[in-house]
Amino acid sequence: MPKSRLPGLRWWMISLIMLGAIVNYLTRSTLSVAAPTLLKDLHIGPQEYSWINAAFQGAIMLQPICGYALDVLGLKTGYALFAVAWSLINMSHAFAHSWPAFAWLRGALGFTEGSANPAGMKATAEWFPANERGFAGGIYNIGASVGSMLAPPLVAWAILFYNWQFAFVITGSLGLIWVLLWLRFYHPPSTHPNLSEQERVYIASGQEAALAATTRPSILSIGRQRNFWGIALPRFLADPTWGTLTFWLPLYLSTVRHFDLKQIALTAWLPFLAADIGCIFGGFLSRQFQRRGLTLINARRATFTFGAIIMCGVAFVGTMKSPYTALALLCLAGFAHQTLSVTVITMSSDLFRRSEVATAAGMAGVFGNLGLLLFSLAIGGLVTTIGYSPFFVCLGVLDLAGAALLWTLVKDPASANA
């Protein structure tokens, strides 16, 4: 009997990618939620904790290798291998009992988890026409927010009822379950047995012919393009916000706002809920700008700029006497960051060929994670002397500079061909 066709299959595929991103960010967020308990038990200070995070961020900057592997091996096989690796490495954290051991494991985790963004962008480029890519990118990027949002209650529950070691085991095991779903249900559009011919034609007809070339990706060629720098440098300036929320928020709430573990479990996920809304809003706003006459690239740039303006609110977190007002501003930061972040990440699928998307996204991710790494090291080295407030001020202005670079460096193909 012939295979049945599933309407809107592309949305099911991006949902599967989103589920993988949820697991990816859940595992990487486990340490930050466990940090107040774990650091106390193992007598690890803020400086050593920043080095542990630096190992993760240094390794995740190898994203171009992950992207290249996904372009060469294919998304299905390549992403499954990376997911198995990060799940097992995360579970191995339960056996670490010193900061150097955690640093080595975080480095290995960072390298394997660096596959998430290139994989999401490659799937978006393959499965969606240009006018839907912003919204589709927002859907898979929800995974980052949801994974980070689920970490506080899940990890706190594991610690309160078992121990911090069990938290790493349970989050890692979820990754192995996702791999089984991925291998069972994911196929590329060219071979998927449940993709209708009507949807196949719709996807193909809405993709840019100039980006359909299938030559092997060249890192040097991508690096010579101004469009690459036009998305890489804004990511360098934007990603410290996400790193601050992911790696430092529980410690900030514990040490500055004096929240206990239960309060952290009840509140630390709220900025990531706001970030979920930002993921969808970024794609929606970009689509609205297009409907009002802006080109695809200009719509993306306008959306990024909107998010950058809203981000200015985070500069006032340190001045708030009420911890809940400060938390509300951090929620605003989560919303604004994902509004602009999903936009600039999606632009790799707008500006590069299908066979280059994962590599280009991975290369841009290097700069995003470099910015996060440097910012995290600065927090670890200076927070005990100057506090968190100056860092919140920096986060409030960095994205405005990123917006200026995006407008200056990226060359709009539609304007060039006009």
C-alpha cells in the first residue's frame, strides 16, 4: 500500500527539530540551575565557575566543524551522532567532583551541542520557502527557551528529592529518547515518504534559485563575504544576553536577590517563557514588515532593530529595589533577545546556498559564543568587586551597536538586483 501523505509535513519536521533543541538547552542549563548547590558542595567559587563555563563556550565555538559535518554527512545521520554524544557526556557530569573535571566535560558538551543551531538552520533552509523561514526559525528557536525554562523546576526537583548528580542523569537520558524519535521520523524533503507532491512543489517554488547550488561548502569563501560578517558581528554583541540568563541568572537570584532553591525553581524559568514569545514574535514581526513593502532582508533588519531598542530596559535591572521588578526586566530582556536573535540567525538561510547554510550558521555561531565567553569571563572575574549592575548596562546597549552593523554590512540581494 502507498504511504499516506501528511498535510503540512514541514511543520511537523520543524517541531521535531524544536524538540531536539529543547533537550539540547535543557542539558546545557542543568549546571547553572544546580550551581548554587553544586558549587557549595564542591567548594567551587565564582572564578572557577566562570572557567567551567568558559570551557563550554570555547568548545562550542567549534560550530563550523559541526556545521560542516552536517552539510557533508547529511542532517539526519550527523545530528543523531551529535545528540547521542551530548546526552552521554551530560550524564557523565554526575561522576565529576572537581572544577577541572567539570571543565573537561563542559568542553566536550559544548562541542557536541554546537550542532544545534547549524542543524536547525539547515532544516529550515531545506524545508521552508523564503517567506516562511522567519516563522519556522522562530519555532525551532523556541526549543532554546523551553529547554532553559524547563531546567529550573526539573533540576530543582531532582536535587530536592534526590541529589544534583541525578539531575544530570535524567536530563541526559531525555536526549537519548529524542534520538530514537529523530531516527524514526526525520527524512529530508527529497526522500520523505509522507511528503505530498503539492507540498514539495510549494517548498521548492518559494526558495531562491540562486541559493540552490549544491557545491561543497568552503569556509574560506564564506569568510570572505561581507554578508557573513554582517550577521556574525551582531551575534557577537547579542549572545552575551543569552549566556547571562542561562549561566548566571540562578546565581544572581541566589547571591544578590537571596532566593532559595525553591524560589529559583518558581521564578528562574520566567525570562525563558518570555523568550518563547519573542521567538514567535520575531518571525511574525518580520512577516508584517514584508507585507508593508520591505524586502526580506530589510524586514529582518527592522525586526532586529526593534528588539535592540526594547533590550535597553535590561540596563536598569541593577537599580531596582524589588527583586520581582528586576525579574520583570530580565523577562523583557529574554523577549527582546529572542526577537532579534532568531532574526539574525535565520538570515544565514536568506544569504547563503542550501549546501552552505549549516557551515555559515556554525561560523556565525563562533562569534556569538566568543562574545558570550568573554562576557562570562568578565562576570566571573569582576562580579565580586563591581557587582552585576555594570554588566546589565552593557547588555542594554550592545544590541544597538549590533543593529548598526547589520544595516551597514549586509548587502540586500533584492536591492542589488533592483
